[in-house]
Amino acid sequence: MVKSFVDSATTVDASRPLPLGLSVPRTGSPETDDPRGSSVNVAVYAPAVATLEVVYQAPGRGWQVKALPNVTAGVHHGIVEGLPVGSRYGLRAAPEAEALPVPVPTQDFDDDGVQPLLLDPYGRAVDQREKLITSVRMSGDFDWGVDRGPATPWRDTIIYEAHVRGQTMLHPDIPEHLQGTYAGMAHPAMVEHLVSLGVTAVQLLPVHFHLDEAHLQNLGLTNYWGYNTAAFFAPHPDYATQAARDAGPQAVQDEFKGMVKLLHAAGLEVILDVVYNHTAEAGPDGPALSFRGLGELQYYRHDGQGRYVDTTGCGNSLNFGEPRVVQLVLDSLRYWVNEFHVDGFRFDLAVTLCRNAANEFDPRHPFLVAVAADPVLSETKLIAEPWDVGYGGWQTGRFPPGWVDWNDHFRDAVRTFWLADRAAIESGGHGGSVAKLADALSGSAALFAGSGRNRLASVNLITAHDGFTLADLVSYDRKHNEANGEQNRDGHGDNRSYNHGFEGPTEDEAILAKRAQSSRNLMASLMISQGVPMITAGDEVGRTQQGNNNAYCQDNPLTWIDWTSTPESHSMLRSTKRVIRLRKEFLAGQPHDYPARERQSYFHWFDVDGRQMSAERWQDPAHRVVQLLVGSDVGRVVGLVVVNGGADDVKVTLPPVPHDDGTGQRIYELRLTTSEWHDRRQGVRIASGERDVVQANSISIYRI
């Protein structure tokens, strides 16, 4: 490696071990303590390093080295002069035998490809100039004006899971230089789409700085989803506009903040999908980018023989039995709330964050207790992906109050009823009963009761970034992941999907009509259910990935939303908007604490004849019709959902509901049907206790 030699900076010893990262010194000197001055307190938890050096380059200056003179409980700290805002810097262990002057890198990599510097775990930005990866000292200055998050209650929340890049790369109304960027996400055309759709929160796939795995690089692919974080405090610069990237990390940060500010102004919350379960350093043979070079045994979980414990499937698991790891994550979360004004987080493989010393999930893990006690984090939206790939990894329903869980039980029950069961019936077999679907529609109350939570703890989803899109669920029986370079071995095989008679694209109008109705059934089931619905971006316009159910490495039109308007996409968008509007109208007619106050909320189940469901009919697979009368004792609106999962149209007796004074029957108004009859039947009025026709494989929604 080519080296240059410079004198190390002068040691100043009035430093502090906390806060970790870079902070303004507190020496009592106005010059030294200037927030934008060149003096900075550096503190890094590096228990495996004897002497830690900071290698840094101020703007327009050469590289310098400073050994941190103090060590307190594994934290190396010192005050470094000449490191103003905008400086690049990295960390390294000092050579055991050091001769002056100190060697400093002038090129990016050693001849063997080893990165010469380690990232600061608390670094606020990452610079990749000429392949040298460094942290950057940042300023938090930004004109937020009167920005405040919408603080939408959980019961009114509708989540829209989106990828910053894929959301706008092909949008015709967004200028080309803004497509695929933070600025593009907040462009008026995109904001108008989100607001008119009716969603209330945008949940962004990972935006922390991440890297591509070596095997993807060898295949010429990238980690499109971004679940390979290398820096937990730094926004991913590749999602910023070219102008911001050219201007530097401060402009990237400002663009991200500007996105949040504009989305807030439109009434939309911003939720970040965060990956604190593992890092981009992979397994024990992976690169030393930061944590591995600072304290491998402390930052990563190991077993009694010193081997990595991998509950993530990514080679390593962060060690949440180590207080400094818990502190790192808490500090990162607070930073994104305080500095970027985000409204919440979805925690990838959240069970890994809550495993105790015995590697078992603990609902009272110190991390969960600390979040609950934190005045900042406890006020944000906290969403768990309640599983990982380790032993005992599936924990849906067991996270504590204050959290909501992705509900895989809901996903599987709804897919099975409308797709797998229909496939079985149309091939001459039998489907299942309505019991599991009914449990899903009513919010899986029993699943969450044991943790002291109610139906609002369920994040209901049909699809997510991981798996088939909604359009592909109704178009493919099998996954088609050949483009990923793994011979179609990757991705889940159990999708509970149904192609309706033909695999993939077809021009058969009968098959297309069946697929469209199944899509409407799935979206309607999502929106009429108790709990918090989540839509995957593009499902509202029939986005397809051509049967790829693991498109994590496809940064191309396969995963980008195609905004071309077709009769099919227009129809699906119209149907999605309609059912979201109905959901909002119903909730507006309920008290503010519905359905959390169980005694005032009711869920009455009836059979095809308008009688209360019997135990026999709940379990009878031949009985695939059920009616749900739902509302509140003090609500203004009563809703009736009629599900017909059978192959034939049926005449259903609507449940009798007398007027409050006991005289006569109240009138149901048909507000929506997922069948092709909607446009001609919407608004039909039928007295309770009378009969109405519900088409095969459809949902009808009424109100009183």
C-alpha cells in the first residue's frame, strides 16, 4: 500500500466517554466548544483495540492521524483538533510498534483489497469517494419551520410499504432527475397519489447506508431492498438526487429531511424499515467495515465455543445481551426521530433484538423495557416483524404493549380462503371453513390478548416486499426467481396463491375476470378487517414482478412500479380507493376509542339464513358463507360484511336489526360488492331480515 507520512495531531486530554460518536467538547473555551468549530470530542466503543486512532481529512486539507489517549470501560475517547463539519474520517487500531512520523493512507485499498479504515458506529454520514469508505462529520442544521408529524392514531392508520427508488423510477409525471430519489418520493405527483389513495403513513424500505453482498456483486446484481446495513445513523446516499450527491453528504441529509417535511405537510407519516438484527459485515469471514474491527466478541452474538450465532440468515446477529449494542440502537432510533422527524419504525426480524443470554425470546428484554421507558421512542409507532430464523423464532402476538406485530396468521388465513381454497374447489376438491377467515377479519383478538394488547396490535397484510405482489398471487401457482441467479432455489415455496387456470400472463378474458375479482376480495378483506392494514406499493395498480417472489436483488423495471394506466390498473385503483373510503367512513362513525374498548364494540356472526353461527357451521367446510355485523353501542354507523366463499351465488337473509324503539326493521344500504355487479347494485336498500343475492366468491358490504 502506498503511504504518506504526516505528524499526528496534538493530544488534548479533556475528553468524555459519552456521548458516543462525535460531539462538541465541553472545555469551557468558546473556541473549542463552538458547535461548528474544528475541535470535536471523539468517543468510540472499541473494547478489542489497545489504542484507537482517528484518521481524518478536513475539507481541502491532507490526511491526519490522532490517537485517542483515554479509555473508559472500553470506550476510547479524546479531543481532536482540525476536524470541522464536512471532514471525512475513519478509525483504525494503532500499530503495536509505532515509529514517528505516523503512516496515513493516500489510496483507497491495500493491494489485497482490505478497507484501511473502519466506520464510526455513530457516523452521521458515509462517503464512498474513490472506493474509500469513511464517516463524515455532519451538522444537524435544517429549516424545519413548523413541521410536526400527523400523529395518526393506530385505529385510523393505513400503511403503504414503499421503496424510495422503485416508487418513482417510472412515474411519468415526475421529472427524470427526481425519479428514484428522496425528492421524488415527496414530489407533488406522488403526494397526490398517496393522499387520493387514502393511506396515512409511508413505510420506507431500508434507507440506512447499506452495502451489496459479495455474491451479488459477483453476479452483477445489487441488494435492491437494502437489508444489509453498514451505518445505522447515515442515510443511504444513492437515493438522493445526483445534484445532492455531487454537493456532498449535507445535501443528501437535507434532501431526506425535505422529503419528510413535505410528506408531513400532506398529512402523511414516515415510518422507516430498520435492520438492527445484523450488519453488512456478514459471517466470520466477511469484511471488517466497523464493528468487527472494534470489538467482534462484544458487538456480535457468539456461542460458548466462540462461534457466531446466526438467527438472521445473514451470517451474524448483533448481540443484544451487550449494553453498548442496546445503547447503539436506542441512540440511532432517537437520532432519526429527533433529527429527521420520522414517526415510527418497522423492525426487521425483531425477535433477534429481544433474545436473552440463553438465546430465547424475552418479551421483557432490556431493549423492549428501555424503549417503553424512553420519552421519545415510546411516542413513536413501533412495528415488529415478530420472527427470525433462529430456534423459537416465530413470536407473533407476544410483543409487549406499545408494539404492533405483522400478523402472518392474517396473511395466511386470507390467502388460503380466497385463493388456495378456491383452487381446491375448482379442481373438484373442498376448501376450508370460514372460521380462520372470521378470526382474521375480527383482528385476531385471541392471538394478542395474552400480551395485554387488543385488535389494534395486528398489522394486517396480504403482501409485503418479501413475496408475491397482489397481482402475482392471483396469476402464479409457483415462484419464478430464475433472474436472481440461484436456479430458482431462493424464495418461499408456500405462497397459497392461485393462477386461476393459467400460469402467468394471459389474454383469456374469463381468467382475467376471475383474477380481478380475487384481487378485489383480497384488498377488501384487508380493509374491512379490525387492526391496522398495510398495502404494498403498486398493489393498488396491479404491479407484477412476473412471478418473482424474492426480488431483493432486482433494481430494474421488474421491481419498479409501472404507472402506465391500463383498464385493469385503473379498475384496481378505483376499487382500492373505494374500499379505503368505506373503511374511513365506518371508523368516522365510531367513538374515538373503537375498537379498543371491547365492552362497547360488538362483532356478531350470522349464517346464510341470518341466524347466529353454530359451532357446527363454524367448522363445516361446505359452509363458506358468513355475515359479520359490526359496530359500537355508541356509534353512528353499523356495518354488515357478507362473505360468500362458495362456487355458487347464494340468497342470504340479512340479520334482523329492529329500530331502537323496537318497531319495524332497519334498512341496509349496499355500499360495495367485489363482484362485477357493483356499479349497477351500489345503493340498493334492503330491509333487515329480508334476502339479498351475494355472488359466488365475493364480498358485499352494507351499512345501516
